[in-house]
Amino acid sequence: MIKKFFFPALLTISIISLTISSCSSRPNGYDFIRNKDSLDIILDRYVDEGLDPVIYARLENLDGDVLYEHSAVNRNLLPLVDINGQTWFRIWSMSKIITITIALDLVEDGILDLNDPVTKYIPEFENLKVAVSKDGKVLSEIKIDDPALSISKAMTEEACPFKLVSTDSLMTVLHLLNHEAGFYYAKTNIYCLDSLLATKNLPTAKNSQELIDLLAEMPLIQHPGTKHFYGTNTTVLGLVAERATGKSLKQLVEERLTKPLGINGLQYGLPPHTTLLPTFSAKDTILRTAKPEELDIFGPDVPDYDLNHELYFGGEGM
């Protein structure tokens, strides 16, 4: 059996927030849902079976009328919490689709081109290197076929210590959108890579410039364009958008998405006196409150929600 790179299941909060077109003449939004109870049962099942701690689903038409709304809560984990439209959720990797939307909007306006080299906007990446094994194999291509072996140990033995080579292709904006640029999370199962990224502790960077400087010191896990490899590519895409416009990603989200569409609450930073729900994990196959060390895609820390921290992770920070 071929072992592939993957993220362990880290369950936080599942949100379904959909806006659909509907005739504004409908007096009662729930008329759109012919059998609301059946849909409730489907969503409840995910919580009842221990797959998710919380599900909140809400559908609106273009006029803002509620067509459907339902919440399901694991009361063993959250005995006293009410979940509704005023609840604040981390959306973490769903930040990626927001950043990609901003980037594509910039493409439509002629500010970005998908074939632009990333170094056009981030010249600090001119000398990025690629980590390869001692026999020259690109690390993203390492596979362990023996199920009896420890994935992490076997991959580390094959990959570490790695060598650095020059990239054989130009990294483009499209590579960032498609997770083909070579950036990664500290979850590769290759210790010498993961530990190196963890020492950088990217979320503690003071601002975008400091984050760029830290990333410029890191090797890529593959040559740009090799294949899809999930990582901080979308965060780098957000940095490209900032450099291309001279505006922060927070400003771009507000100006190009949330304000024009009248979306409230989708933002970087947490308002004062607001509390987030706990984080949860199913790493032990049973849903429970996550331990701090399990939130380790960057190492010791994750992006914060401090309004005064002017650093916006386009792949994980909302």
C-alpha cells in the first residue's frame, strides 16, 4: 500500500454558510425546504456520531431572507453554548478560498496575471532552493510502500539530511493557486523539514515583510509545478496580492468582498469582548478538546486573532 502525505484529522468547527438565488416573492423562506426535518436529521447525524463537535447551517436568498437554519451541538463537549448566527467560528483553511477569490478578482482587473512569476512581487524569493534527498530525489515524491514501517521514521531516514538544489522552473501565481509552488506545512512526516519550519514559528512574525523574510530562508519541498502539495501556498498568494496592490490582505477582503456583498463577520481579527469556541481533535479516534501541541501545522503556534497584529495568513488566518 502506498503511503501518501496527509494531515491527521484535526476537527475544529464545521460551518455551512450558503447563499443561493431565490425569488424574493417567497413570503416564507422555509417554503423552499420541502422537508426541513429530514435535512435536520442528516446534519444532526454528523454530530451524534462524533464526527463533528458543531454544525451550523444557514441558507439565505439574495434578499437576505432565511431559507433554512439549523444548528447541531455535541453537548458532551459544549454543554452550555448556544450556536447561532452570532457565534464566531475560526474558518482556518477555508481562508484559502477567500484569498483565491481576491486573487482572481485582481486577475480580472488586470492587476495580477496567473502566469506572472512570484518573484515579480516578492523578489526576496529569487534564491529559493529545493530540498532533495541524498540521492537527489525530490522530497514530495518520497513514498513508503511497506505498511509495517513507521511512515515518519522511514521517510525521515530516506530524506534526511537533505541537500539544497536550485529550482528547475519558475514559480508562478498559478502554482500558488494550485498548491504546486512547493510550500508545505510542518506535517510532512520528514523530521528535518518539519522541525526546520517549526523553528521559524511563522505565526509570530510581526508583519508581512518579516513573514516573507522567514519564508525566504526555507527550502521548497519540490520544484514549482511538480504536483499538488498542500501547504502555505495560499498564504504566499495573499502576500503576492498585498505586494501587487500596496494594500493589506485585510483591506483587500473588505474592499473587494465583504463590503460590496454586505457580509458581516467574515474578517481578520476578533472584535473586543468576543470569545471563540474551543478547538477539537479526533486524533485518538474520539472527538475531544484539542491539546495545544496538536495544532502544529506551523510548529508551536497558529495564527492569532489580535486586531493589532498586522499579519494576515491568506491560507489559515480567518
